[in-house]
Amino acid sequence: MNFWKRKINADAGAIKQIPPMELKKLAMSWTRQMWLGELWQQNTWLGFPILQWPTDLLVLQEIVVNQKPRVIIETGSYQGGSAIFFASLLKLTGGGKVVSIDWPGLSPEALNKVKNHELGSMIEFITGDSTAPETVSKVRKMLGSEDNVMIVLDSDHSYSHVKKELEIYHQFVSPGGYLVVGDTICAELGKLDGYAKWIDDNPLRAVREFLLDNDLFICDNSREKFLVTFFPEGFLRRVK
Ligand SMILES: C[S@@+](CC[C@H](N)C(=O)[O-])C[C@H]1O[C@@H](n2cnc3c(N)ncnc32)[C@H](O)[C@@H]1O
């Protein structure tokens, strides 16, 4: 037996298997700690700040590679990092475009940086409230009837805003495709000192109500395989 095999066996002997429910609690506790530690604010993709957690980025990448959407619409651009992330995946999976919506929009510096990047030409920014009729009409004009569309909602995380976004944007998702709702973790974070307002006012509540009223979508829990995610119950898949 080689050195590494022996070492792995020895370590494995010392580790007790944790029962699934305990493991879930442990993962949630770690997620809360990581969120409080603000490590999620220190990540970059190709040099662009991106407000996402690594396990979620890996899973989003898997969805894009499996589904091959040709258009990804995201609400919440921040500094353009997630738009660059999606554009980089589209580029390597056959092309397409990212439509990124933000209010009040990117700073001139951030916009310049994205536009000067080689992936910048794959991204169309819309400045406006993601739920405003003018914004939605701009989105509609950018889509072709045959486009395979994926949606990621990551703007204002209040219950009422996400509820409106779900009502508006679910119609654009192609059958079999994904509608991902960001920061559903806020419901859990509401239990932390100082965040009580999130107990009721969170995206997860909007997701649960949406699924009760809508049989086109299911929650795809398989996408939470790492247990550590900022999108619990937030990976929705269109089934018809
Ligand atoms: C969590 S950040 C987005 C993070 C980004 N997706 C990333 O991964 O780096 C939320 C963004 O939503 C934008 N925003 C807030 N309210 C909005 C609204 N009503 N409509 C559109 N964008 C909004 C903010 O300006 C902010 O840039």
C-alpha cells in the first residue's frame, strides 16, 4: 500500500460518520458563520468581484453545462462579476448572451471594466427596476422565440420584490430549464441577532408561495448536494 492510501485509511478510521440530520445542521451552522464572516464578499471571477459562494458557483456551472441555455437573464448585476461568470460559461458551451438587470446600475468604472473585457460583448446591461414594465419589455425584445433561457434572480431580496420577479420572469424559462432564486438563505439568517426582519421578509417565502400556486416548476433539491448553499430551495426547474 502506498503512503497516501495508508494515510487516507488511517484518517478515515478516526472519522465517525455523521447522521444526515446532524450533518445538515452542521452545514447550516457553517453557512451562517461563513455568511457572518463576509467571506462571500471577497470572491472574484476572472478578476471581477462576485457576491457568490463557491459551491453555488460550481452548481450554477453544472446547470449551464447540462442545460446549455443560450440566454441567461440575471437580475442584480452588482459590479458585473456574475454576468462575466455566466458569459464565460456560455462562451465555452456554444455561445449565447447574458442580459443583466440592475437598479441603479453599474458604476461607470465597473461598466467600463466589463465592456473592455473580451467577454463584455456577450453581455447586455439593462438599467432599471427588474419588475418595472419598461424593463420587462426591453427583456422581451432581446429574446428570440427559440431561445433556451435560464433565469437567476439576485436583486432586491425582499419578499414582495422576489414574489413579483417570480411572477414576471418564470414565463421566460424554457421547459426543462432553471429559475434560480438567490439568497433564499436570508430566511435562516433571520434567526441571527440583528437580522430578525428577514424571518418574514425573505426570498424563500416568495419561492414557497410561488411553488404552491404554480405547477410548472419544482424545487430541485439535488442542486443542494453540498448542503452548504446560499440558495436553499432556490434551484427551481421547469418541468412542463
Ligand atoms: C446581491 S447584489 C447582486 C450580486 C451579483 N449578482 C453578483 O453575483 O456579484 C444585488 C444587486 O441588485 C441591485 N438591485 C437592488 N434592487 C434592485 C431592483 N429593484 N431592480 C434591479 N436591481 C436591483 C443592486 O443594485 C445590487 O447591485
